Amino acid sequence: MMRYVRASLFAAAVLAVALHHPPSAVGQATGKEASKRVADAWDTVKAYTVEKKNDAVAYSKKLVSETDTKIKQLEAKASKASGDTKAEYDKVVKDLKAKRVQASKKLDEMGKATGAAWDSAKDGFADAYKDLHEAYEKAAAKFK
């Protein structure tokens, strides 16, 4: 029981820091900063206990929503590009959308998970989100 309390307190502290951290504009974060943010988000999701499932799902939805906005910004850039550059943008955006669908699927599973399946569902979402976010960061760096 004490372990769950400590994990919950840690998750709340990390979430408070994450929510009070000002959002950066697309492409402004260095690779090191972006990696730190995704690691923090990943750790935050993984720290939630089943008793805090609703908080975990809400936080995870926020992460996915922020990534949706970033993907739309890449799509806007793609619509202005032409030739090979447009083809590269389109390929990257298609890949990001596929990873987003996977993260969304894992988020749905996490929302439906009960005690026995919680850790597996939570870790599944955290891994899918990390994959999505890293793919976005790579794409953003490529198309600066």
C-alpha cells in the first residue's frame, strides 16, 4: 500500500511539473530537451497506479492531443511544399498518423483496463506514445 502511495505522490509531482512547464513552439526544443520531455511524460504515465487510472487517462489524452496539433502543423507545411519535399512530408505524416492510431488504441485499452491488466495496458500506451513522440521529433528536425 505504501508503495502505491509513494508512486501516486511521485506521479502527481511529475504531473504538476509537466503541466506548469511552458509549451515550446514546434522545432524550438533541442534534441536533448525533447528527449527529456518525452522521458518525463513516459515516466509519468508509467508511475500511475490503477487507483489513479482516470488521472492517467486524462494526462495521456493531453499528450496525444498535443502531438495531434504538432502533426497538423507538419501537414500545413506539407501542403505548401512541392515535388520530392512534398512526397517526403506526406510519407512522414502518414507514418505519424499510423503511430498516432496505435497510441490511441493503446490509450483506449488503458482506459478499459482493470487491476490485473493495468500495468500491461499502461506500459503499452507509454511505449506507443514514446514511439509516436520520437518519430515526430525526428520529422520536425528533418524539416526545419
